[in-house]
Amino acid sequence: MSIRHGLLALLSNGPRYGYQLRVEFEASTGATWPLNIGQVYTTLSRMERDGLVEPGGADDQGRAVYTITEAGRGELERWFSTPVDQSDRPRDELAIKLAMAIAAGDADLAAVVQTQRAATMRALQDLTRAKRTAAKEGLAQRLVLDSMIFKAEAEQRWLDHCEAVLKEKT
């Protein structure tokens, strides 16, 4: 997901100012994607240049607000209707790390797997605790945390598989 599309989604609910967009973005992603306020304003500036948003004056406290344009709504609709391609996702650092450990030849593969297993289990516990708190926050946060929990669980299963394959080879 791009920051651009996230901000467009928030602006589709009405005019917002930069700091408000930052807070709502972070809340919607379960605080798993922190934004620098500079990123927000840089992105808004680019979207204004591209005709996706426009300045909407100022609110009652003098903060500059932005509104989504029709082109912005079209871009948001296109993004929502386009599936996320597997090749668009970042590379899997763990799979690459294990592949490179094998290629290096002298790495302790079992130790690499065990170190990752312990870290993934800690992350899974942290995510589970965060989900309990987020259950009161809202649906968006819960779904983001559910996704992260499912990925951590899948990583644990994959590590089990790696361990089994390593045992077969020894």
C-alpha cells in the first residue's frame, strides 16, 4: 500500500489537515505503519501537483485542509479494484537469509532457524496482546493485526518445514 492511496482513502471521508491524516492513517493501520508528518505533507504536495487533491482552505483553527478531487476518487477506485500482485510485495528477507546461509556453506542453519523461531514467537505474542487492545479500537486495526498474526503463524509453520527439511539432509 502506498501512503498516497491511504491518504486518498481518508480524504474520501471529507476534508482533513495533515496532522489529522497522519493520526488517522496510523490508527487505521493499527499503529503498525508510523508516518513522519513530513511524509504526509510531501505526499499531499505531490498529489496536489497530480490533481488528486486540492487545498480546501483552512479550518476554524487556521490549519490548511485538503479535499479529494474527482481524479483522486478515480485513482482511489482504481486502487481498490486492482488486486495486490505477489510480485509487488517486498522480498522475503528471511527466505533470502536462509538461502544465503546455505550458499555460504558454513552457517549453522539450525541456529538461524531457531533464532528466527524465537523472534517470531515473541512477535506473535506482542501482536496477540495488541489485538486484545485493538478490539476496542475498531475493525481496521483488528484486520491489520489479524493479517500480521496470520503471517507470523505462517512463518512459524514455514520454519517447522525448514527444520524438517534440514533434518532430512543430515
